[in-house]
Amino acid sequence: MAEERSLRDRTKKISYAGLDELDDDDAEEISKTTRKRSQASSSSSANKKVCSDDQVKKGKSEEQGRKKRGEMVDGQRVESNNCHQCQRNDRGACIQCRSCNRKRYCVRCLDKWYPDLEEALIAEACPFCRGICYCKACLRHCDKSMEEEVKPDSESKVHYSKILLRSLLPLLKKIVQEQDMEKQIQATSQGLSISDVVIDNVDCHDVRVYCDICHTSIFDLHRRCSNCGLFDLCLTCCAEIRKGRVPGGVEVQIFEYVDRGKAYMHGEHLPSEAKKHKPVPGIPDKKGGSKKASKWNLSNDVDISCTTCGELLELVSIMGKNCLPSLVRSAEAIIEKYEHSDDPSHSQQFSSLNSADHQCNDKSLLRRAAYREDEGDNFLFCPEATRNHRDLEHFQKHWSRGEPVIVRGVDKLSSGLRWDPTALKKAIHEKTNSKKGDYKSFKAVNCLDLTEAEVEISKFFKGYSKGRKDASLWPEMLKLKDWPPSDLFEERLGRHCQEFIRTLPFQYYTNPNCGFRNLATKLPEDSLKPDLGPKTYIAYGHKEELGRGDSVTKLHCDMSDAVNILSHAEEVSLVNKKQLDAMKSLRKKHLAQDELELKGYNAKHLPSDKSIRKAVGNALIIDSKSLGKEPCSVKCIPEPVAGDLLAVANSKVPDEKASSGECINERVGAESLPVATLKVYTRRPKKMDAGISPCSDKCIPEIKVYKRRPKINRGALWDIFRREDVPKLQEYLCKHHGEFRHTFCSPVEQVIHPIHDQSFYLTFEHKRKLKEEFGIEPWTFEQSVNEAVIIPAGCPHQVRNLKSCTKVAVDFVSLENVPICIQLTEEFRRLPFEHRAKEDKLEVKKMAIYAAKEASRVSIYGLSMKS
């Protein structure tokens, strides 16, 4: 027993102060160690001896010494022996930082979290000093120091303020005109002049006011019930009521999809006959409101009564009776002074902001994304990320034309913070109060039936890395949308939030805190601001197009501009032979069900079972000859299908080579392509280029290219449509709506607005038919890790994950797209009352007014400095 006590005395004492910092593996290890100690302690408790007074005093002295660690003793700081990362001291040797002389990191944590840092570098400056520490406290710490880096000089601010005032002046005049019309109605009803009309002010600085009819935000003049104070009505609804129209949209009963079970989703239960589809309602009346007779009763064609208590609604103001008229007069005066001042570059610089004749001759800054007959916009601007603003003017010229922009290598602007599941789980890890200590559950969307289900965050991230499959062996795709919520993003992922903002390209536009060209930053600090992000989109993905259950963001149109960065992507090997056979069998059932249910909607366009010739690796190969159609005229395979093997395709494929020799068509991603044959070579000769000359309109019987392409981590496939193509796109979706599936894999039964419903995802086959029938196609490209996609407002787009992806996005409002944002606001206003996109979440008119106020102040300051 003496020997046993001696061994226990020599055992290192472990601190569990940072138990919450541990991962699952570490926690399990501690749990086992604790159980062993407990058993050893209980077995020897009977043989314990009472300590002497000297031993007790010695123990107290040691305990006091331990408590003093981290405190100042004799002018020197006594540091802890615990590893800063895991807060333990029993995991081997630790390396002390010579830079701060405070932090220590154990070897195990260094190997797990910082494998690329050598011990000598860590001793010179630890991860904490380098700003890349992955302990929970550091991950949740957010530094606000980035704001100073994006502030422009005074001259640039004054110049932009002049441009902003000149651009927003027509909008401001229109708002004042609408207000004057309502004031005139009020004055006429009271027998007064407009100047004598009394308008009360209401204090709404800390609340967001919405119209109780159309759910559009109210920023200034409106009508309110003075009796109950529970009813607010915007000026547009007032005008529609007086015209006898139902204000704020149409009255449509939203269709509820029925859950027919998992068997139906995989084609097990087939209807006995094709379902007859009824005509679906189209797009609401563009003039606003419904043509149905209004139920509102007007006493004198002027006064409007409250629907709650019946009292008359009074005209009230939020900003003040003369606020906007004064702002318009000030803007007009400033513009007039600058136009007559000695500033010859003003008009030239302003016109360059909206020029549409700019062409980029540097092919390294372009990426081909479309093959339209008009070659003007087939290439997208694709610069490298940089801290300086050398490409800002170039960006503006593409942006003013409504073109998306892709920015490569945004990681060059970061500190190297990891976005993989391990790092995210470390930051958001929380223990419940239960004894089991399970993770909290979160709602995840199942991409097959589009329903939400509770899932433990640890299990979700396990599926993110290793994949999941349902009972039928079909790949199960889950996604977390807008998680964590924007109000918790900075709290739970503080460092990641800071890192994301730091890596945003063109910060003058995209920075959500201080981008001076971002109108969203012009709102007062004490006002309630719209939720523009940042938001995370974490979802599984699959390289090939499944047809059902794909991890997609369906076709939609954001209310404002947006920038989306792919922060992490991880390929999951889901398919083995057993699962591949099961997927092929299910695919046959899906096709049979589609042909039966969608018979009345051009089912002949669906790929038949005969067209699926074979599977190579993870890919299902579609035979274009079996489809009875010509192969797609423009397709290429950007990367090998089977690992690093060379893929050679026989198809009618025009070959284009960029200056680097690499095929620049990145449209198709890993879609199921109409390829006739596929040969796989396991050996590569040393020859790197076959010297193939470009050919755009000749059929190449066989292409053999021996070139080892660099590994590019492509994670998401994007399709972005031009604004001018939206009417034809809507017409196509209304025509073929029955060929799409939505909730519970049911055919789309109702179309209220083809874009805003978010019910459609256009597959490769539908994009082919769209171009064939209507002559339009989207910009299609693959987004790689550390690439930012900047999407203009008004451009419908859809995304499909090719791998498990972590994307982070933030919305912003650029001056160039304010008219588009207002147009979208009006479209959302006309949607039915129960529609998911009904609410005006942006408040763009409010932003424009406050932006004009600030621009007026800055411009006046510029004039005073000039004089």
C-alpha cells in the first residue's frame, strides 16, 4: 500500500477549470480518467491515514501558491501552468510564448489546432499573439479595429456625397410629391391651404412602423388612428382605397402541400393515373392591389376609418412636417452650386459611374460564365482580392451594368482563421444543464421534403464531414439556414464575424458597419436597423445532380445587393457499390413517377431510364443519343470524375483555352452531363498539353488532354440571371411549373410569383430547355473556397452545393441599385397577405433619406472648405 500511495503522490494534479473548452474526444478522455480515479480512490479509502498538522499546513501553502498564479507577486506575474487552449496541464510538454511571456500551449493542442506552425515559431509568438487562437474565449472575442481601415479621405467623401445627392434627388422629389397630394386632400377636407394643415409628430425612433394592410415600412407621413393608436396606413394604400381597389396585394389562399410519406418521395406509391392540374394564379396585377371591389367604406371619398375602432385616421409625421421639403431644397442648392463651381471633373466622373461601354482586355480578370450569341456580357469580372482600391472604378463599371462580380483569394485579406466544423463547433459549443451534457439541438432543413427537424449540432457536423443517408440509402442533405441568428453571430462567432468582415472585397460597398458607399450604414445609431447579416449558410452537398433532395438554394431574388463568401468546403464520399446500386434503383422509380404524374407537362423532356447508360465512380452518365436530342453545344468537364484520373469525353464540345491553357468554361460543375462515352486513363504521360486549337462550331469526335490541373476546391454551382431576362424566365416557369417538385416532393401546384415563391430549381435539363424555347441562359459558374460572389439586386439566382459548404453572406445597399430595390419592394408589397416574402424588411426609402441627409451635411462642409 505504501508503494500505491507513492505512485498516487507522483501523479500530476489536473486542473478542470476549463472543462467547457474541451472537445468531445477530450471530454470523453477526462470522463474515463475521472472514473478510474474514483474507483481507485474508493478501493483504498479504508487504508487512508490522517494527515499531520505539518502536512496540512504544507498542503494549504501549496494551495495558496496555486491560487496566486496569474496574479502579481513582488512585481512579477505568476503565470498558470495550464495550456491556454485546453486549460489542462496533464497533456505533455507545453511551449511558453516569448512574445507575451504569458500563454502556454501543449503539444497535443498544437498538433490538433495548429499543425502548420512549427514549435520555434510558436515559441517566438504563440497563436494568441498571432490572433489565431482557437480557444472559446478567443473565438468569441470581436475586435472593432477594422472600421478605421475603410474610412475614405475627406475629398472622396465630398465627391461621393455630390453623386449621391444628384442620384437620389428624383426619388426625394417623388416622395415629397406623394406627401403633398395627401396634404392637399387633408387641406381640402378641412377647407384650408396646405401650409395651414396641422400634422402631429409621432415618436417612433425606437420602433419599426409598418402599414397594417400591405406590411410595407413607414418612414414618415402616414395615417394613424388617434383613438386606439393600433392602426397605421401608408399613403399608397390610402390612394388605392380611394380608387376603390383592395390595397396592398391580392387575396389568394396559399396552397398547403400534403405529406404522403417517404415512400412517395422515392416513387414507391404511384398514382393510378396522372393527376389533373388546375390552372394556377399568375403574377399579381402590376398596377397594385386587386381588381376585386374594395370593401372599404368612405364617408366622403376622402376620410378613411380605422378598421379596429371605426374612428377617422389622422395624418401624422415621423420626421417632421417640413423635413423632406427642406432636404430637397438643400440638395437642389448644393447640386446647383457644384455644377457652377470650378470642378470640371464632376460631370465626367459622375457619368463614368453609370457607363456601360467598358470592356476589360485583361483575360486574367475575366471568367466565362455564359455562351450567349451576344458576346457582350458572357464574361464576368473576376479580380484578385486586394487591400487597396485599385479595382474599385473597374468594379463600379461592371456593377452599374447589373453584372455579378467574382472576387478570388479573399483569404489573402484574413489572418488564416479556420472555418471547418471543428473550429465552428468549438466556438458555439454549449453544455445544457442536464447530467448527460448533450449539445443543444437546432432546426435543420431536410432538402428532400423541405421540412424542419431537430438535430443535435454535433450530429449535424458529423454528417457534414462524413455524410448521411436515409433508410433507402439515398443521400440525406441537411442545411442550417441563417444560423446562428444575426443577433447572436457576433456573440457566438465573434472572431469569425470579424474575420468575415475583414475579408469582404470592395469594403466601401460591402462593409456592414462603415462602408461609406453602403446606404445601410447611414441609418441613425439609435434606430432599429434591418437584419442584413452577416448570416451563415451551412449545408451538405453532393457533386452530381440527384434530381430529388439536392442541397440547393432555390431560385429567388434578394431585396438588396449581397456578397457571399465560400469559407469552407469538404467533399464527402457517400457512394459505395451498395449505395450506388440503391441510388440507381431509386432513380428509376423517380423517373417512372415523374412520367406518370407529370404526363400533362411535357414529360417527354424528362430523361428516361434508357438514357442512364452507366455509372463511373460517383457519376451517373446520361447518354445524349438515348435522349433523342442534340448534345448541348457548350459543355466541358472542369475536373476529373474519378479522383485524379484523366477524364476524356466524346461529345459535341467546343474547346476554349484561356491564356494559362486551362479550360475557362466553369459552367457545368459536376452536373450529370449528356456525354456519350467516358474513358479513364490511370497513367499520365509527362506531356502536359496536347496543343489543341480552339474550335467553336465543329464536333470533336474525341478529345485527349494530358494536363494535370491544379487542385481547386470548388464547392458551389451558381446560376445568376440577368435582370432583362426576368420576364421570359417567369413565363417559362409558369408554363412548365408542373415539371418541378417542391415540399414533400409534390409537384408545384400553385404559382403566385415565379421568383419570390422560391419553389423552383432549374436543373441542367431545364436550363437547356429555357435556352431552346426562350433564348436566355444564366451566368453559370462554380464558386471555389475563398471566393466571394457579389450579386446585384434584381438578379434572380440559385445555388447548388457540390460539397458540404459553409458560406457566409451579408446584404448591402449600393447607390447604383436603389431604383431596383424600390421596384422589388413594390413587388413584395403586391404579394398576397400570407406570402412568405410579403414583409418589407429593407426600408430602402428610409435609408435613402438618411443617406441624403448625411450627404447634404458633408457637401455643405466641402463647400465651406472650398470657399
